[in-house]
Amino acid sequence: MTVHARPQKCLVRKDDVISYFGNRVKTAQAFGISPSAITSWPDYIPEVRARQLLEMTSGAFTQFRLVDMPGRTANGAATQ
């Protein structure tokens, strides 16, 4: 039986990000997007933004966690 590693997803709470930067406007400026885009984020920010956050803060932002994505292997194939 071959065991495939599951990909991991980076989760960052929107409220944590806004607190980190100070407010919604400053958060939007940091990402180069509009404040209304921040408002449209769900409770957890989009993964591409979470990874961007980790890069832009040189790892200083630690309010994140990596979680296994159930039902998927590293190559994205469904598991049983």
C-alpha cells in the first residue's frame, strides 16, 4: 500500500490579520487591495493571502496553522 502525504492548507483568521495591521484600511494597504476586498474575506483569509502574509512579514506573523486537507493526496487526487 502506498501512502501519500496530504497537502497542507495555511489558515489565518481575518480578525487576527486586521488586528496585526491595526485596522481594515491598513490591512488593505499592506496587501495592495481595497478595504472592501478585506470585508469580503470569509472568517479565514484566502490561502494565497495567508501565504503572502507569511512572506511579507518574514515569518513574524505567527497567527496561522497548517492543516491537512482531508480526502486529498499531495498531488490533489482524492483518497478513500
